[in-house]
Amino acid sequence: MRRKAVYCNRLLVSSVKRRLGKPVQPTNAESDAHNYQRLIKYLPEPIFVHDGNEILFTNQAGLKLLNITEAEIAENERGFDFLHPDFRERSVARIQAVMLTDEPNEFLECKLIAKGGEIIDVEVSSTRIRNYPGRGTVIQTVFRDIRDRKKEEEALIQSEKLSVAGQMAAGIAHEIRNPLTSLIGFSKFLKTKIDQYHEYFDIMLVELDRINSIVQEFMALAKPQANQFKQHDLVKIIQNVLTLLETQAILRNVEIRLHADADSAELLCDENQLKQVFVNVLKNAIEAMPNAGLITINMKLRQSGGLWVEIVDEGVGIPLDQLPKLGGPFFTTKDSGTGLGLMICYRIIEGHHGKMDISSVPGKGTTVTIFLPKNG
Ligand code: ADP
Ligand code: MG
């Protein structure tokens, strides 16, 4: 293998030398190989020329795709090592078939293994090349890097799943409300008829009320609505969101404290959209603290009437190099994440002519700061 690659390089070197020196005519084979390699060297698609399992030449895009150098290609004994084992058998069959025709075969999805072990989703198509200098008939294989497309497809499937799950949950919430109404009504009725156990009735009524408000919040959030800008109290909006997330927080031993420097803060806004922002940001904060912790929400009124809300967690934090990626679609570090939450938050806050900033110290925690002007 090494010998073959060196042979190709030597062809290149000798033809370059000849050009620089006195005009010495290269042999036809040398100049053909040189011209061919020059032709494909800087093409944007990764291209490999190979004789069965043995790689003869790789262009720059190919080296980059596999994260290797020309020397490493030459050292590698078997080119198929770069193919994911699941695809080797099929690739051999496809190459055998393409040797019999001048037509390229159809692009087919497959996986490569780059140096370092990264698995790369690609599409691949091969064509035979006849009379390759010093070789005879060889194969030219072109790859298309489809990693981004794959990621987007997966995230779309995931978000579709979530929206279906959301719709179903909203339907279930609706179903819960009807029996709940009877339960609340009859508990109140019985309390007036029975002279003892009032403390139990009271507990039942408080708990039923809690279920009712969670269900109501949930339904309001799940229902798609057009922009509805009205005066709303931001303190109340945040309190309602806390009702919704309380259970999740308790399950993870997370405490959420709200410090507002006013009892109420009226604002022209879309209530449901802002709830969605706080649900997303608080859920991220809860998810960043797998082993308990404290989330502090600080709300400050500005003289202009605008509001600052700061959500501070004590979670894992965000590495510096990831900060610029936040809010980009599909950026997630979670196994079951969608990477859409923050993107939606940024959009909603922009729609309110506000601002959202995220700062973080890895290992210490993250602070999300949201500014909302008074009049949307
Ligand atoms: P998702 O929650 O589905 O991953 P988001 O858009 O809500 O999508 O968040 C994107 C990524 O930003 C998360 O996967 C996580 O890596 C990071 N992130 C967001 N908020 C926090 C936080 N409070 N603490 C640590 N990382 C966070
Ligand atoms: Mg999220």
C-alpha cells in the first residue's frame, strides 16, 4: 500500500520537477495521473481513487472528512477500515458491480469512521476509471457529507414526537378537568353536610384546586394561539409557571425562590408566549442540576417601567465554546433534548422588543437575564 501511494506521489514530484527545470517531456502516464489528481485535488466533494481495498489517491476534502493526512492514507493498509463494518459487505458488492459498467452507481447512505473514531454519515457513489496510469481499471468514489442533514432530520422527528405528545397530553388534561369539577363540587357539598373531618375536606379541596390549576396552566400552554398582546402581571405569570414546574423541581430536589421587588408588574405582552419562555428557561435550569440545588429568580422593576428578570441556577454550567451556539436550532447536549427551547425563547423575547442574555461559569451555574420593555 505504502509503495503504491509513494509511487503516485513520485509521479507528481517528478512531473513538477520537470516543469521547473529544463523542459523534459513527461511520459503520457505521468502527465495523465498528474492532471487527473490536480483536477480533483481541490474539488469540494471528498473523492477517493482506489483499487479495491487499496487507496491510491485522496483529495483535500477526503483527507478532511476522515481527519487524516496524506501520509496516513499511504500508511493505511486497508482502505475499507474507514468504512463502518455494517456497510463493508454491501460496498464490496457495489464496487464489484460498478467494475462492469461505465455508469456510476446510485448514491447510497453509509457511515465512515474517521481517525479518532467519529462516525460520519455520508452518501456514496462510485464509478470505474479505465486506464488509470500504472494501474488499469480503478474506482473513483465520491462521498457527500450528510451529517447536518441527518441531525436536522432526527431533531425534526424528535420535535414532531414532542408535539404529538403535547397534543395528547393537552387532550388528557381536558378529560381530567370534567371529573375534577364533580370532585370539587361534591367535596364542597359534603363538607356542608358532614359536621366532622373538616380538616380533611380542606386538605382535599386545596389539593384538588392545585390539580385544577396545573391542568389549566397546561392546557393554556399547549393550545396554539396567535399573538395576543395585552396588559398582564409578570409576577403572576411567573407564579403560574412555578405551579406547573413545582412537581418536577421537587422530584429533583430543586428549590425555586422568587424575589420580586414589587407585588405586581404590569406589562404589555403575550401571556402564553412569556409563560413558554419561563417554562423553557426554568426547565433547562432544573435539568442542569441533577443532584439538587437552588434556582433564584430575581425580578427588578426599572424606572422606565421595563423589567429585568434574572434566573440563576447552580447547575453544571455551559462551556465557553458552547455559549455562541445557544439559541441556534437543534443545539442540544441532552440525549433527549430538541435544542429548540432557547431558540424559541430568543424569538419570543425579540417579538416583545426585549433582550435575553446567557452567562455561565462551568461547574458553578448559569444566569439567564431577560429584559422586557413595558409596552412590548
Ligand atoms: P434542550 O433543552 O432541548 O437541550 P435548549 O435550547 O433548551 O434545548 O438548550 C440548549 C442547550 O443549552 C442544552 O442542551 C444545554 O446544553 C444548554 N443549556 C441551556 N440552559 C442551560 C443551563 N441553565 N445550564 C446548563 N446548560 C444549559
Ligand atoms: Mg430546554
